[in-house]
Amino acid sequence: MGQNSVRGEGTRGRVPRARELGWDDELYDAGAATGAAQADAPEETDAGAASGTTTRAERRRGAGNGSGNGGGSGADGRAGHRRGGSRRRAKKAGKHKVLRWVAITLAVLILGTAGAGYLYYEHLNGNIRSGDRAGGSSGVKKAAPNALGDTPLNILLIGSDSREDEKNIALGGGRNDKDRKPLADVQMLLHVSADRENASLISIPRDTVVKIPECQGDDGTPYPATTNRPINESLQRGGPGCTLTTWESLTGVYIDHWLMVDFAGVVAMADEVGGVPVCVKTGVHDKSTARVKGGSGLKLPKGTTEVKGEQALQWLRTRHAFGSDQNRAKAQHMYMNGMMKKLQAQNAWTDTGRLMGLAETATKSLEVSQDLDTVKKLFDLSMQLKNVKIDRLTTATVPTDPYAPNPDAWLQLRPSAADKMWAMLRDDVAFDKNGDKSGAKAKPKATASPKPKTTAEAPGSFPVTVVNGTDGGGEAAVEGRAGDMAEALRGKGFAQADSTQESGGRKDTVVAYPKADADQGKANALSVAKALGLPDSAVRSDPEAKGITLVVGADWREGTTYKKPTAVEGDLPEGADDKETCMSIYSVYKWDGKS
């Protein structure tokens, strides 16, 4: 995975401007510039504010042209406007005058060092390492936008155990593993809702057995699909893109980006934020014992400690002292919560010094998918996250059970719990119950694109191919499912409906139509969906479809009339919500703070 440097990206022929990079958010309205911080000003509903194309000054000038108190455009209006002035407004005007002077001074400084600014921006871009977003084909499509045109944001966070350089060996040991391909020992999916009001962080323990799909590495090396292997091996079979494809195949959730960090990167990021608060109920020393060799070396006193450097890495790697992989995930989530709180407390998105320090460290520490391979793209992504409140960030671990063929070492997902969580992610249902219940910020319901004006053709006039995709949830396919559904469609007038032996392997049921068939194809597909009780959102265009195709997914394993499961906010399966305020320590690893 080579380094990427996109020359001039974001400079627009001049210099990486403070507003573009988010330096001084108050002055340059960086949130509006990126379209990501509109929640800061909910009262602005005009088209200009929504698109981020008008400045605050322009909106103030526009306000003077309206009607109301001092709002007229004639002499009386102007006089009324002057009479309506107050000390509060004068104080505010004085503040803006000061800000304008600061802005002018900053602009002079930037213009005076334009060459240095451009070189620094290029330097940061040169730090970034990237790779393909996906390592294979999962067949998962991006979610349909809601009524406001917004879609959820899904980011896969990967922690690699790479020992490919001396720094990682010094931190993680295992010199014998120097030439071994790294494993993805930490995997978390960050889901940010379409309205950017809530977020969820979901972990799958590293030793959970899953199906890893066919993948291809960035160097073109092919890797065949495997069954019943630990999910952390996905990184060895095509890199982080294959880990992303594995998650998409498993969940049916489209993942926009991946971010990967190694041992050295964890240490550097923890140092940059000045330490992350974590808590243990008793002192802890995760050491090697007579029965269990190894251990992270973590040694902390009872209570809250801000960990950084190697101690932060030890916290994230500790498993024995916390008792299990599931509890290690809880500790990792505690760390992520603590880092988010720390960044928000430091005003990391608006403080120039903090932002530059974080940019330098992050671009050196992280490896990213290619769609995040410039500083501006990374900054725009961070702006999507800055308004999510901590009490709306839910951490969860997918419930698991021992894997029967190897119960002492491996785990398997609990199907009922996992399927429920994946459905909540696909439908953008909040994992928490802390939303605004007043209706003041009622969420728009997800909707499909407008129905076509074209009328559907007669049911018996076009073929419908039915595919059995009920194996998409990790369980065996329901035998004969495609044939049964084809028969049901024929009974509803779709005389040309027929099944195929092709396997679909989908989490959710869809009715696909050829993109080239445009409105007519969509109208026909909608008529199939309606006949079966499927929602309009199940209808998708597909450039590779040969005709109307019904793929019966893992969410519809029986019956001929679809009944969409209803998900409720905060209705997580038992044992999934794993937020901890302080970690319990397994007795063998308790430390009295003395020895």
C-alpha cells in the first residue's frame, strides 16, 4: 500500500485556507463549508444555509430586506432598524468587529507564508497511506437516503497486530512474527445516523468464526473464500479491504470507509491527545502466570487513570485481566468514549494548534481507504462526527457463544441477537433511547425515491427470476425457498415467475431491476414488491440485473407475505450494550498497588 499525495487537493490554486481546513470554526464557519455542522444553527432553513453557500454576513444582510420590526427596505424600514438597536446588538457588533480584525490579520499571515502553507499541506498528504475501500464484492448497496437526502455513515475501525517494523516489535514483542501477515485483532464498526444525532460503536470479538468471502489484495493476489475461520484472519486475506467486505457480507450494511492503526499508531495518538481516561475497580497487573503465559503488562492502581503511550496500548490489548475477549471489547469502548470526550473538551475541531497537532499525528499513524487519502477528506469526515453527543454514543458487542467444534478457543455469533443488530443498523434505528421525544427534532422517515409515473405492465407480461438468498445470515439456506416463492408469484398473476439454482446470500430481501430499464423497470419491480408485501425501499436498480429479480434474503425465511420486523430505538439484544464506567478485574490479576 503505497503513499498517496494528491497535489494541490483542497488548495484551489491558492493556499489551504483556514475555512477549508476548519481552522477557527467561529470565524470561517467551517461546519457550513463542509455541510456537516448545520446542526449548530438549526434556525437557518433557507436554501443557502442548507447548502453552506452563504456566509453569516450575507444572511444578516438578507435579513434586513424582509418585513417586520425594522425589516423594511425603505427609509422607514431603515429608521426602524436603527431604532431597534440595543446594547446587546452593539456588544455583538463589537465582537464581530474584533473577529473581523483577527480574520484580516490571520489572512495576511497566511498570504505571507503561502508557499510554506502549501508545502505543509503537501507534507501531510504525503504522510497518508491508503488502500482500496473493498477487497471483494459483497453485493451490498448503500442505504437509500431519507426524506432530507441524507444517508448513514459507516466506518470500520481496524487495529492491526503488525510487527513489520522495529517500533511495533518493541511495543508488541513477537519478533518471530516479523514476516507474518498482520491480523485484525480489533474490529469496530462506527455507525453514525443519517441525521448525525446519534452514533453506535459495535465490536465483534477477534476469535469469532465467520465466512470470509473471496477477496483480492491491493497487489492483485487472489484469496478464495473460506468458511468457519476467525474474523481476524480477514486482514491476512486481502488486507483491510477484505475485512470491510467480510463485515458487509456478514451484516448487509454498506461501509463507507476503513481506518487502520498499528501498535505504534495507538501510542502516538494517545500521546497527542494527552492521555485517555480509563477506570478499574481494583488495581490491575496483567502479567504472565504459571497457568497462562503472556499478558499485556498493564499495571494500574484502583480508580481512574489517564493512559497514554505504551500504557494506552497495554490497556487496549489486555484480555486475561478483564476475563475474556468480550470484556476486552468493553475496555476498548471505554477508551474510545474517553478519547471522544477528551477531543470535545479540547475543542479539537476548532483550535488551530490542536488541529494541526492531530493532523500531523493522525496522518502518520493511520492507514485509510482511498476515499480518505487527503487531509481535506479526513477533515470533512471528522466534521461529520463533531456534533454527536457523548450520551448518544452507544457501544455494543455482538453476543456470542462458544464455537462447538473448538469451544475453548473460538466463538460464534448468536444468530438471533446478531440479526437483530444488523437489521437496526440497516434501518438506521438508534441503539440508544436518548433521542428528543418532544417532536421538535422529529426524524424524517426513510423513504425510497419517488414512485415513477410509468404504469407497471401486466403481471404476466414480464419474467421474474427468484433467487434463494436465505443463506446470507450465516445459517444454511432454506431448501426450496426460491421455488416456493416463484409458485406464490405465479399464483398472484406473475405467470413467468421462475426460480434459479443461483445462490443470492443476502441479509435483506430485494427486488432488483436493470438500471437500463429506467422507470418502466422500476414500475414493474414495484408491482412485484407490492404483491408480496415488501416495502418500496426493497426495490433497487442494478446495472448487472438481466431482468426483474427477487432475491429472498435471510430476513424472510418462511411464509409468502413479507412481514418486516419492527425495530425500536434502544431495543438491543440482551448482553449487547456494554458501556462500562469501571472495569472489573479477574482475581488472579488484581494488584494491591504495592508489589
